[in-house]
Amino acid sequence: MTHDEIAQHADKIDAYEALVQFLYRAPIGLVQAGLDGTVDMLNPMSSSLLMPLARDGSLDNLFTVLQDVAPQLRELAASFAEPSGVVCEGLRLPLGDAATPGGPQVLSLSVLKLDGTRLMATVTDATAEMLREQERLARRLKSQARTDALTRMPNREALLEQLQQMLARPAGETSSGFALLFLNCDRFRQINDAHGQAVGDRLLVQVGERIRAALRPPSDRIDLAAGSGQLAARTGADEFAVVLDGMRRREDAERVAARLLDALAKPHQLPGQDITCRLSMGLVWSDDAGGLAGEMLRDASIAMVEAKRAGGARCVVFETAMRERAARRADIEADLRLALADDQLFVVYQPVVGFAPAGTVDHAAGVEALVRWRHPVRGIVPPIDFIQVAEESGLIGALGDFVLRRSCRDFAAWQRELGPGAPRLIAVNLSRAQLGQADLPATVAAVLREVGMQPQQLQLEVTESLAAQDQQVQERLHELKALGIRLALDDFGTGYSSLSSLHLLPVDTVKIDRSFVCQADTSNHHRVLIEATVKVAQSLGMNTVAEGIETEAQARVVRELHCAKGQGYLFSRPLPSGDLLDWLAATAAPSSAAAA
Ligand code: C2E
Ligand code: CA
Ligand code: CA
């Protein structure tokens, strides 16, 4: 060997040494083993990583060491036919109970077949990687948990979080305020029932899109620091919310609300039909909000309910006095639930008399059923105090059912008891929500069958504002009419419909509102209106009833104007069934037949 050759040889040995040193100290576990797993060589990193798995403290065989965490490995290697190649790569081995506290939790293993006799395995600590992945997953889950699946809008949680951050901004940091709008679709349940849930879902998606489109972009971001931006969210089934940041005055927010309502009033094009879905809205201005996001949202929903009570399709600005009203309504609702289950409701009957020829009065013409509530603490609660609550809470179905059944049953009992002397007609009031129920005609038919009544003995009363309202109500009225029952237009003169549209409604009877009747004898104007109503009704073959007659003078006037029937305290207040029978018996006596 020459000097040079010796030097070269020494260099090679150095390089080899360096390589061995490198492999020896590498921060990655390296193992060389036979095809049966017998370990030939391993660096310190691999023994430290694998040792927790070595049950008897021996690292002689790779497969044995990994038996618990990768039982498939021995088989995998044995069946690897190729002379060389990747047997497995990046296999995750959770150490589970074997992990030492503070040590690796998960290993990553790759096995390479070097040639016909040798395997090379690399082992690394994958704990940090796993934690990063878990974090990513958690973040994704969190963002999913904050997104509404149907509309892809932020959901209630996301909205509340954003609101809370805005409420927590130090006062005076921005000179402007912000507003929360809470929107709820009017009559969404009916739309869903009538067109099916798939159409309902599409409608909600479109409503969400329209809300976003009506806002100035961005509609999905609030810049907390800059105090600007807007966020539209879906907070519940048919509920949406919008946060408007950076508003100088409340009036500015109200303008945006009006713009939103405008945009939402247009019909939605859905497969097969256009559907109009109006929304009611409550607005809370930041100055009127407390410190809690949940409370601000609740206040906005209280204002929204007020918007619905006022007829819907409008925006109402929250005022603190509304909280008390809402609480009272909530009390009534809770109590009413009990009342229905606890027999606290009952029905009274007010006679409706016929104006017979020659000034006589037909006392058995009919009665109107009026519901009453005997509240254990409040005493007798009048219907105006609870009918609307019943409508809003969905209790009206049960309440209406109860009144219908009870009054028809009582009516049938009077027929059995009095025969021809019994009232010939029973009038039952229907509320808005009842007319929305698709099964109402079927229910009415079933009740008539149950008690053995003729359909023409039942009159259902709807208020004129209701009857004029929409297509669906009209259809329901026609279905009821088809059963053969009578329909009356209640409180005529107080709503929107006029004499000229009377012919459009499938009603038999017009009930002239008390507000006209009570001035019949004192105001010429009201007298003329009553006269005109009677004439138009007669020309359409409809009957008229004057409501709320309290004096002889009023009775005389409506009679002169050819009203067919009358009802009011002059004849009788509403009476419990037993008292009604007494009243009928007393008025049937010949001496009183010519009264009034
Ligand atoms: P309505 O259908 O117009 O009923 C007539 C109302 O006028 C009744 O009030 C009756 O007691 C009252 N009234 C009758 N004659 C006179 C009178 O000479 N003077 C005065 N000042 N009032 C008179 P009530 O029982 O308080 O019912 C109020 C409203 O509540 C009813 O108005 C009706 O819209 C609704 N309602 C009552 N019962 C029911 C029910 O079972 N279901 C539904 N949906 N609504 C009902
Ligand atoms: Ca009525
Ligand atoms: Ca009425």
C-alpha cells in the first residue's frame, strides 16, 4: 500500500465511522432485523422508543416486541414476495398503557425489505404530530359545531360568541353602536305542512341567501377592533339573526331592517310554485342591551313576538317594558297548559235571538259558545287574555277542540231535553291558528258524527280580517262549507275587508260588530253603515246578526234596519248550560214572548 493508498483507506474508515456515529446518534430509531424479525442491530434511539413495549425487557425480536401494537406485522413481512421494497410505511402505533408518563404516546413505524434476508425498520416518536392532528380535528369539529348544516351560515353558538365579544368591548372604544336583529318566518309551520319539509328546507336556504344578499358585504364577519361588519346567522328552525356593527344611530339599524324586510317580502321561486314567506323581526340596540349575549338574543326574540302579535311582516324595536309583558304571557301559557289538563276551562252560551215578525223575539234561534277559564288564583280569566297566548304557543288546537266538542255535546243534550224548544243553532268561534290546521274539517266532521248533530246546526265564526287573509284560509273555509255547516263573518266592520269584497267569502252570516251597534241609536253615520251592510248581505243571500245590543233603543234600530238576529246583554249575558235552560224556559213563557 502506498502512502496515498493508506491515507485514502484511513479516510474511508473515517467516513464509515462518521456514518456509523451518525446512525448511532440519529434522532430516529433504526433497526436492522432478519426476515423473521430477529434484531441484528439497533441504535439507542430505537431501543429507547421500543423498550416500553418489550414485555420481558428484551429487544431480540422486532415482531415479538411489536406483538401487542402491530400483530399483523409478522404476517405482513412473511407475505411480502418482492425481493425488496416497502413493507409498511408510517404505521401508527399507539402505546396505550405501555406509554411512560411524559414519554412518547404514539410511535410511527416504517419497515423496508432491504434484500432477501434483511429488514430495516425506522421508528419515530409521533406524539407531537398526533397532537397537532387532534388539534386540527378539534378545530374542524368546532367550526362544524358553529355552522348551520342546512344554510352553511354561522349558527346560534357562533352568533352568541360573537355578540358576547362585542358586548365585552370597552365602552367608548368606538363612537358607534351595534344592533341585533332577530327574524322569524311567519307561518312557517303551515308552509312546511302544506308543501313538505324538503320545500321548507329549500325555502330556508333561500331566506338565508336573501338576508346575506341584502346586507352590505361582508355579511359574515365582524371586525371587532375596527367596530364594523355584519354577521348573519341561522339560530333555529325558522329563525335567523343579524348583527350590524358600526351603526351610528339606532335609526340607521332600523333602515337596514326595513331593507331586509323589503327584500324578504318578494316571493321565493321553488320547484313547482312561488312561495311568499314573510318574516317578523325584533331589534335590540346596543345601548339597551345588558352584558349577556343570551339576554340580548332573548330581548330581540321578545320584540319579534310583539311584531308577530301586531300582524307580522314587520320590525319592532325592543323596549324594556316588553320583558314584563312577555313574562306575564309565559305565566299564562304555563298555567293554560295546566288548565287544559285540569278541567279549568268551561264554555258559556250567549243566546242569539231572532227578530220575528210583529215585534216578537225568537229566543231559541241559537247560542254562541264562549270559552271561560276558572283560574285557581286569578279567578275567571276572559278569553282576550288567553286566546292569543294559546295561538302563539300552539295550545289553540287543544283549546279549540275542547270548545267544539263540549259545545256540540251540550247542544245535543239540549235537543234531547227540550226537543223543539232547544236552541236551533250553535255558533263556535275559530281562531287564526285553527284555520291553519289541515285536519280541521275532518275534526269538525268527526265531532258532528260523534254527537249526532246535523251539519247545518253548527256555525263556525271567523273574524273578517282572518277570512280575507290568504289563499290557504280561503281553501279551508270552502272545505268547511262543503261539510254543510254554516260560516259567519265575525266583528264585521273592524277589519280590512269591505262590503265590496263580501261576495268573495263563502259565508252565510255577517255579524255586525258591537262598535257599530252600540251607536246605532245615537249616530247617523253608524246607522247608515249598518243599513248598507244589511242590504249588501241580503243581496248576497246572507244573514245578519247585530252584536252587543245593550238597550231597547239599539234593539229597535237594528230591527228597523232589518237585521235578522241580535245578541247582547239586553237579551242575556253568556250563561252556563244549566242557566241557559232556565233562561229558555223563562222566555218561553207566553207573558214574555213579546218582550223587547
Ligand atoms: P266575539 O266572538 O265577538 O264574542 C262576543 C263577545 O262580546 C263576547 O265576549 C261576549 O261576552 C261579548 N258581548 C256579548 N254581548 C255583549 C254586550 O251586549 N255588551 C258587551 N260589552 N259585550 C257583549 P267574550 O266572551 O269576552 O269573548 C271575546 C272574544 O274572545 C270573542 O269575541 C271571540 O273572538 C273570542 N273567543 C271567545 N271564546 C272563544 C273560543 O272558544 N275560541 C276562540 N277562538 N275565540 C273565542
Ligand atoms: Ca263570535
Ligand atoms: Ca264578534
